[in-house]
Amino acid sequence: MPEADNEGARFFAEQPQKAPGFFLKGSHQLDWGMKNRLARVFNPMSGRTVMLAIDHGYFQGPTTGLERIDLSIVPLLPSCDALFCTRGILRSLIPAESPKPMVLRASGGPSILREELSDEQIAMDMDDAVRLNAAGVGIQVFVGGEHETQSVRNMTRLVDAGQRYGIPVLAVTAVGKELTRDARYLRLATRICAELGAHFVKTYYCEEDFDTVASACPVPLVMAGGKKLPERDALTMAYHAIENGAAGVDMGRNIFQSDTPQAMIRAVGAVVHESVKPADAYEQYLRQAASS
């Protein structure tokens, strides 16, 4: 087994990575089409994004809050910056007149009926992403999982196709039952994805040293919402992720499983784009929830 150096400690989290001529770190030397698509996903004014993740059905089926996407999700589109969904949902339920950029789930395989979820394959062709006018494609990467090498290979194949077509690839760092969500693991997983070509990365938040996770990842980092939390806790988590270097959030259950999803996604937007403090954002949520 090869011997690895000890992990470094010089993260310089307080010193932002430079991106001359473009607003997203690690993206300034990409082709015009790639940058144009990223500028649709990320708001050029704030440099951040509120992605609405509704891709859960690709292995969970009609989970709570996603039973009727036409009724629960379509009304939220005006309040998000981008939608993360599957091509089947896009074609069947998302209005073609929607101006919102779409990031398409591009991996799939086992369902929740299987014990091991890491045995995924590429589940769509990049030609179809072009036909659907996608702003990006996303793929799960199981660093440390049973099928780690296969999932990394899936990502690199997708990155190669994305480079040919000018479509950015979002690497989603998955965690299984045996994998922790501490900063050391998240630094490893996100850096591997970026090193092998992912154009932006989605990962979980950790309370300790998340700034080192963001600093050590040379491409934009988007925080995964994870399990459903009380609204104030979810807003606090998003705030700390942004303050510690995340370029946005990709939230699902913490929005569409909220008692008032419209109010919640607007409160998340205030945190992400305006750096509104969690307490103020929660008050905004309560006011809008009461008036809805």
C-alpha cells in the first residue's frame, strides 16, 4: 500500500483564491460556453447559488414532498437560481418556458432496496443534456465506498464529455453508512473530485473546520442540505457554510419538506445572496409563512 504524506495544515482559509476575469474560483480559464453556463447557475452579482435539489426520486421514488412535483416544486422555481433534477422529471413536469437553468442528475443504478448504493453507472448521455439545454450535469462520487474506483471513473468520463460539449460537471460527494462527515474526509473527497476535473462540487457541511474544506477545494463548493432540520437550524447551517467559503447551497428536503416551502426558499436566498443572519432570516420565514 503506498505511503501518503501527512495531510497539510496551511489552508490559508482567510485568503480567497484569485480568479482573474471571472467571478467563480477555479473557473476563469474555462471555455466561454462553460463559463456562460456556470454564470447561469451562480448569480454573478453575489457569486453564489441557491440550487433546489429534487433528484431524490432517482433512487428513493416519490419521497415526501416530491409526490407531485407539478404542485410542490414548480411554484418554487421563481425563487431558486437553478434546479437539480433528473431528465425524466424535466421532460415530464418542468415547464419549457421556465428560464431557470437545469442541472441534470447523470448517474444512477441501485435503489434504496439495496444495501450498497455506490454501485452506480452513468445514466444519461451528454448528447441528451445538450438536447435539454442543461446548464450542468451532476454525478455521485463515492470516495471510500465499495465501488469508489467505478464512481470516480464515471465522473472522469462525464468530465471528458462535458469538456467536449462545454457543459460543467457537478461532483456530488456521497457518504455511506461507514463514512464520516468530518472535515478530514470532506477535504479528501472534494479535492479528489476537483483534481480529476469536476467543475464544481457538492458536499456536506461540518461544524468544525469547514473553512478548510472550502479553501482546499480549488473549484466552487456547494453545500448539500442533507436531512430535514428545523427551519432555523437549516438557515444557521447555510449561513455558516457561506461564511466559511461555500459558493452556495443545493437544498432539497430542508425546502420542499418545510411546512411553508415558499417562505423557506426565500429565507435561504436571503442568507445565501445577502448574508442575512440566521435569526433575521428565520424571522423573515415566520412572517412570510404567516402571510401565506
